[in-house]
Amino acid sequence: MPRVWKFPDSVNTDDILPGKFAPFMAGEDLFQTYAFHYLRPEFAAEVRPGDVLIGGRNWGLGSSREYAPQALKKLRIGGIVAPSFARIHYRNLLNLGIPAFEADLTGVLADGAEVSLDAQTGTLTHAGGTFQLPPPPEFLREALREGSILAFFKKYGRFPGERPGEESGAAAPLD
């Protein structure tokens, strides 16, 4: 069963994946093995598919390096719950299909607690009960069903939430 990994406030992209272990430095097949190398050295070796990261405020601040969430994607984490996210990092998570929920569970769940996360509904279940996280908007649920926003675009040639035939990024005329 997936578990909780707890992290403090202000975890930055260099904490998630230090720059010296970027894919072009460590290798495309190995870079994820350095996730949280300094902050939680055991993480990459012990994380299980579906595990949930519970972070503090301002998760993902810093350089917004895309390879930080890519490492988490390769490790197949189930999602991240934090009270707030750095904007660009949040978008990178969503682009890659990593569910991100804005909620504060830092004082509620213990590190290592077993949980189940339904990313479509935002339901997180643990031994003590269930939390209803803010569910993702429909366009994001649509993307997550395909694996990510990028996978959705590749498959349908449009972004989730757009109607078929609607041009991406087209400006609406002003009246």
C-alpha cells in the first residue's frame, strides 16, 4: 500500500533533485535515483509507486527545473499534497501528470502512514479516515485519465478543456 513521505516548508527544486544530478550529468536512466539526495537520502531507494508526498508551504520554489518533477514521475509517486505550490513547478507537475493538491495535511498524517489517493476525486484515505482534498478541475481530470497534459495533447492535438476544433491559445475577439 502507498505511504506518506513528509517534507518541511519551502522544499525547492534543488532539494527535489540537486542540479549536479540533472539528467545530462547523471544520465537519463539514473537521475531519478538522486531524488531528495540531501534532504531524504533514503527516498529514491525506498519510495514505492503510488506513494504520496506531504509537503509544507511553498512546495517547489526555486529554479523550477523540469527535471525535478520528471524524477518524481519516473519514481511513479501518486501525488503531492501541500498548502501552496510555486506556480511554475505546479504547472510542471500537472504537465507531467503528477496530481498536486493544495491542502495542509502536515500536522495530520505521520511519515510512513499508509494511504490511498484517488487523484480523480481528490480522496485520500488512511487508517484514521478520509480527507476530501479539493478535487482537480474537469480539464485536469481529463488530462490525468490520459496520463498527463502532454500525453493528452499528443493524443488529441488540443489541450484538455478545449472543444475539438478550437484553436489552442487563440484570442477571443473583443466586443
